[in-house]
Amino acid sequence: MRTIAVVGTSVAGTRAARSLRDAGFDGRLVLVGDDPHVPYDRPPLSKGFLAGTLGEADLALLDADDEADLALELRLGVRVEHLDAHTRRLRLADGDEIGVDGVVVATGGRARRRPGGAGVVGVPALRTLDDAVALRTALGARPRVVVVGAGFLGAEVASTCRTLGLDVTLLDGAELPLAPVLGDRLARSATALHADHGTDVRLGRSVARLRTTTGAGPRVTGVELDDGAVLPADVVVVGVGIVPNTAWLEGSGVRLHDGVRTDAGMVTDLPEVVAVGDVARYDGAGSSDAPNDRAHGTRRHEHWTSAGEQADVAARNLLAGRTTVTFGPSGYFWSDQYGRTLQLAGHPGPDDHVEIVDGDPADRFTARYTGPSGNTTAVFGMGSPRAFGRLRRTELVRARQAA
Ligand SMILES: Cc1cc2nc3c(=O)[nH]c(=O)nc-3n(C[C@H](O)[C@H](O)[C@H](O)COP(=O)(O)OP(=O)(O)OC[C@H]3O[C@@H](n4cnc5c(N)ncnc54)[C@H](O)[C@@H]3O)c2cc1C
């Protein structure tokens, strides 16, 4: 291959560029993305950057040395509008075209918006650096904050706002929002952190409508819930998931279905196109490491670690021209809330037994998930990174080596 374009300059895209060079690709490597900023990391946007303890420079995923070492052609602030797989050309929004022999799709997702929030001042989402800068500025006026969506992102925003001493309400339509990921028992421990730190938690309640000022340029003043309660608010942060960025691939021959469909090696129906990161919906049936992925058929992850793991696999397969290695996810992710890091590794099943290994489930602890045959499927830690690391090594890594 002479030219490979990586589309998307975030976690998955930058990692794919590195992986391609590590795997021996010495041709032209173009990294193109519509975000105008030097490639940056997203996890700190809801944590240290939002709190004001980290600056923009702390987020950089690439510096000038990396760019030179990797011999990257970096095209920032330009959207890719279309891939023509027949002529092997990418059409860019600035009118330029790039002839390619291979493409890495790393276009991630954009924040899902809440109906009724469009055009209303004070209803931000948090996905990009610009979003985070705007939200950080808004928090400086010490607003009353309502966070809609108590998944990991919403939980982190609530935590950071409380750390800043703001009045925060965390709202979710589910009774136990993290249960699908952590199971009921551990989701309860994670949810309890909010109330313990003074966040007003409203679960099983949804937004009936936003209250706003009238006239031109409406500004949010509150949130009316489905039970009639009204929460006064100056800022309503919406954290209700993402929509994969795939519009530019329509009509390209790449199969799309809630993301870009790939095989177990992150390769699409076109062998010269691979997909990685939040946008990639891969075939879990090929994975021997993740029994729950096998059960689900296809999976799409929205985690930093899997984005990087997939990039390594995809780079090797793209260069091989076919799937030679498959993606075996470690199932690791973390979230920082109220001074505690929540960490999960492995693949818990919905009916797994959960056992507290040590610590206090109301504060800092580690836990083990076991499947029907008594095997450890996953380990979890809250505010206990060293004990979590030990447990992960003994229960998952060594067990895998012994298998
Ligand atoms: C605030 C925040 C906090 C997070 N915290 C954690 C955490 O604690 N732990 C964890 O595991 N994960 C966390 N995540 C998730 C993690 O950051 C994502 O899984 C990761 O960013 C995915 O990387 P990606 O490169 O696949 O996609 P993205 O980060 O979405 O990047 C895709 C890039 O492609 C660009 N793009 C899209 N369409 C086009 C186009 N047509 N042309 C050109 N460019 C395009 C986008 O603008 C974007 O720059 C967090 C995410 C956010 C937003």
C-alpha cells in the first residue's frame, strides 16, 4: 500500500497511525479530521480539564516530534465528505481529494442531543474540547446544574461540579442507570457515591420539558420532570449517549448499522477499509476472550482502552489485506468520580454472582464476578486501584495464561 488515510484525529485515529508505523507501514500516512485542534484526549474533559486542574496542553495525543517521527501528514479542521471505494478517493469538505489504497475509519460519535434543547442557551453536551471550554466557562458563573443522564459521563460531570461546590441534580429515567454494565449490586454502590457527596439524585424520572425564558435567544431556567416536579437550573448538561459518525460512508459500499460493521478483525466488507474505536461495530462471534460478546453477536464499545486495542488489530489486518488477527477485548475501562477511580476489567454476564473481595462497598472496595461454572468473568474496583490491579493480575491475567 502506498497511501493510507486515517479519518478521525482522536484516540482511535492517532493510535491507528502509530500502530500502522509500528507494523511497518512506510508509505504516505494522512491523518485527517474535522476537529481543528491538535489531537487531544477526551477522558480529562469531564474530569481535570472541567475542574480546571488540567490545561489544553495536558490533553495532547500527539506533539510535533510525534508528527515528525511518524511522518504524518496531518490535516486538521477538515471534514471528509465521502469515500468512493471504486475510484479509491476520499472527498474532503475543502474541495480536495485524496487517493488512497487503505482507509482507517476512526470517526467516533457525536453527542446525542435532547429534543427541545436545540437553540436553547445553557443546554450543553460534552464531547469536544470546545464543548468542555464552553462548559468550564459556564460553570465559572456558579450556576445551578442539572445533569440529564447518569451513565459514566453524566456521573463524572456531576462529580466534577460537586467538587467545584456547585448545586447539582443528577437525573436519569432508569432506576439503576449503571446496572446494565456493572450489575445491580455494584451499580448501587456507584450510584450511592452521588448522594454521599451531596448530589441530588433523581432516578426513574425523565424530563417532561425544559423551562426557558421567553423571546429571542431562550435561556434555560429549569427542568420539568414527568412527575410535575420542577428543578431550577441555569445549566442543563445532557449526557445521553452518542450517535456514530457514519454519514460520510453512505453509498460507499461499507455496511452501516449503528456504526460501521466489521468482522472480528475490525475489517469491513471492503478489505481495504477498517474501522476502529467508538464508531466500529465488530463481530463478537469471533472473539474467544469475551464470551458475552459471542452471545451478543455484534458489539460497539465506547471506551478509551478498546479504541486503542482495536487500532492495533485493524492496522495489522489492513496491511495484510485480510483478517489475520481478531480483536480480543480486555474489557477494561475506568471512570473517576468523587476522588475514586471506578475500574472494570473482563466481561461480566447479566447473571453473574458478585462477591466483595475486600474493602467497604459503600466506600472503597474490590469485587469479583463469577459465571455459572464458578470461573471469574470480571473484576471491579472502586477507589482501590492497587488492590484492583492485584486482583486483575491474579484472577484474569493468570487465569488466561493458564487456559
Ligand atoms: C468527556 C468524556 C470523558 C470520557 N471519559 C472516559 C473514561 O474515563 N474512560 C473511558 O474508557 N472512556 C472515556 N471516554 C470515552 C473515550 O474518550 C472514547 O471511547 C474515545 O474518545 C473514542 O475515540 P474515537 O477516536 O473512536 O472517537 P472520537 O473520540 O469520537 O473521535 C472521532 C473523531 O473523528 C472526527 N470526525 C467525525 N466525522 C468526521 C468526518 N466525516 N471527517 C473528519 N473527521 C470526522 C470527530 O470530530 C472526532 O474528532 C470519555 C469520553 C468523553 C467525551
